[in-house]
Amino acid sequence: MDTGQALARLEAAVERLAIAAARPRGPVGEGVSRAQVQAIADRLDETIARLRSALGEDA
């Protein structure tokens, strides 16, 4: 996979996350916990950092 394809896939994934985040939430206590959300955010930050490193960009 070339860099352009990887970037396009990452952008599509982030767009899907944004759409999911914009959906109405259920009552408090249902769904994903704050800890799970934080873990996902941390993984996304790490992935973005790796991508920037691979592209030779400063974070």
C-alpha cells in the first residue's frame, strides 16, 4: 500500500469516527466507558504519530 492509500484510509476511518461521535447518546451509564474512549483516543494519537514519523513530518 502506498502512502496516498494509507492516508486515504486513515482519513476515511477518522470520518467514520466523527460520524459515530456525533450520534445521539443513550442514557448515562450505557455504551462505552470513559476509559474505553480514552484508550481509543490514545491508540489514535499513537497511530497518527507513527504516520507523521513515516512521512517525515514533525509532530
